[in-house]
Amino acid sequence: MIEIKCMTEDSWSEVARIYEEGIATKNATFQTEAPLWNDWDKAHRKDCRLIASIDGKIVGWAALSAVSARPVYAGVAEVSIYIDQEFRGKKIGDQLMNILIQKSESNGIWTLQSGIFPENEASIRLHVKHGFKVLGIKDRIGKMDNNWRSVALLERRSNSIGID
Amino acid sequence: MLFITPSNIHYRPATSVDFEKIGQLLHSCRLPNHDLNPQLQYFFVAEMGNTIIGCAAIEVYGNDGLFRSLAVSDAFRNLKVSEKLLSHIIQLSKEKELSGLYLLTTTAPEYFRKKGWVQIERDTAPHALTLSTEFASVCPASAICMSKQV
């Protein structure tokens, strides 16, 4: 059974392992290695960090980072979501995304955004299923292994937060 | 930033350099990609910037063509990409003076019916075409065969 819990420092080695797996696919991020816990901790919101586990084994994680320090953008956050390669196709992403969205809204976030390599069809599909819209493509925005890569920008505007 | 609008989508014949990306797209759309060969298929691709978001191909067998590998990335639905690809393929078929186009589909017979394709028995397709990899081994026996005059 899949269980979604809050991430703590104890889970970092497993979270980093899954992160590194994602990096190795070359379809998840421009990052080339998982950061140290302290650096990751500083860069991510503390109120929306989740892990998914099956029988106690961590098989996925999701977290949010602020996109700007400006108060006007306080309710805008960037999604990270990673699933253990061996546990793909088991709806773990679905469950993580569900809870992540719930948590983001209960913490006053009105816009979630995500930058995804267009080749990462599974991730785009997951986001679209959960109400994200594809806004466009940042064409050849960064270089990876000597190839220019594009990034699709996706956004989900909450219908319950920031509607006053 | 290229916004998701039809005017930002460009259509062109594929080159052999595109085949790796085409293979990935077909894989993610759960379509056969093991028998791709630049010598055998004429592919058209739909592109935003350097991202291939859709593709379609014909394989030529004498005067007939096998239409295959019509795929559009999930994020780019409702932009009439498949219609555009299909019309490019039909135009190419005219240039190659083909008389008939044939396809196999497991998922989209209704779509093609609306576009003027007619369901036929698989055995009535031209012999050379039935020997193609797609007919002979890649597409399941349950796939529906359809045809259209060029």
C-alpha cells in the first residue's frame, strides 16, 4: 500500500537516491547531482515536502520551492516530483501530486508551476491530468551534454485560493 | 518563449537525424518504433522550436502507400497537429503519384472514418503492403485496416 508522509531529514539519503536516478535519465532536470541536504533544505518550502512509501520503502517524493522572494509572488511555487524507476506506472505520482496540490492550497499557494523537458511525456501527462496547462516551450534554453534542450512550462492556477 | 499556438508549430519532412526523437515520441504514444528506417519511411514532423511534438509517415509499396506512425505529444492536443500532418502526407502521396493509402489502427478508426477513410478487410490490402513489417508482425491481428484514395 502506498503511504504519503511528510519528508524529514531522515529520508534524505533515499530522496537523494531517487533524485540521482531522475538525473541519470537526462529527462528530468539540468542538475547533474543531488545537492546536500542543507542546500536542498534552504531552497525548498518547508510546508510542502512529501515522500511516498510502499511497505516502508521510499519510492517517490515531491516538494515545492518559492519562485521569488517578492511578496506579491508569495503564493507561487515550483513543483519537483520524482518517482523511483522501479515503481513507475503504479500511480505513485498521481497520489503524490494529489496531496501536494492539497497541501499547497492549504498553505495559501495559488499558482503551481513546473518546467519539464518536452521529451518527458510521462511527467507532462501527470501534470496535465492534475489540472496543469502547458503555456509554451522555452526553446533551447539550456545545454546538457553539448545538446541544447528545451523546457515546456506548465502552470496550475488554484480555483480555491487567491480568488478574492 | 514559444507559446502554444498553431502559428508556432512548423511542419517539415524529417531527416535521418530526427529518427531518434521520432522513436521516443512513438514509444511514449505506445506506437511501434522498432522498425524505423530512414530508407523505408517518409516522415513528416511537427515542431515547436527544436521539439518534435508530432509525426506521421508513409512507406511506399509500388503505387500504394502505408500510412503509419501518426503521433502527437499529449501536451499539444487540440491544435490540429494531426490534421496538418495527415494533409502533408496526402500531399506527399499525390507528389509520389500513389493511388491508394492504407493504414492499420487499434485506437482511432472513428477519427479516420470522419476523414474519409473506409474500413476494408486486411486481406484485401495490396499484397506488397501486407508483407510490410507493420502488417506482418508489428500491428496486432485485431487492428482495423482502412483505405483512402489519394
